Amino acid sequence: MGECRVKIYTLSTCGHCKSTKKLLSDCGIEY
């Protein structure tokens, strides 16, 4: 599979954003 760039827009106060960033980091996905 080819490389894909992941771009996310988050707020520091958003719980869903924090969870998503943790999931991506735990899976080794750079964003």
C-alpha cells in the first residue's frame, strides 16, 4: 500500500480529539 498523509484538526479541550490522537499514536500512525 502507498503512503498516506493524515491531517487532523483538533481542539485541546475536546475529549474525542484526545481519544483519536491517542488511538493514532498507539497504532503508530503519524499525523
